[in-house]
Amino acid sequence: MLEFGTPQVAQAVAAAGRGIAVVSDDPRFGLQRLDIIGKRGDLSIRLYAAWDREHHAAVAIEALARRLSDYCVSRHGPQVAPPRPRTTARSCR
């Protein structure tokens, strides 16, 4: 097993027929994306964005994070969409 500093190098080595590359990057060099399925289901990673609400650019940072999320969903499909916020049940009287 070898570890590389960039996903591009790992994929280049795999494309040269020297093994497989497990990366969290889009496929390059004619490689095909494959899911990794373990005993607990699909292997996945979750990305988070966090910033100080008091930051002078907080609104712009939030907009950028939302645009990045939308891009990921449009590129990789609805399975990568952030989970919807839980709603609390309200009782009617």
C-alpha cells in the first residue's frame, strides 16, 4: 500500500496499471468511479462548513457554502445532499 500527497498522483499511478486509487476526488485519466460498500453500507464522507457569525463576510461565506453544496449535488446527485433539518412535532390544541 502506498499513500500519495495528492489524488491526482494516486489516480495517475492507478491509470498506469499499478493498482487502485481510493480518493475523494473526481475520476481522472480515464478511470471510472466505483462505490466502496462495506458491512455498514456505502463508504462516504461528509463535508462541513463553519464560520464565525460575527465575521464581516459571514453572509458571503454562507452564500458560498450554499453554492458549493448546490454544485456538489448537481455534479454527484441527490445522495450527496445535506440531510434536511429535523422538524419538531407541534401539538394542536
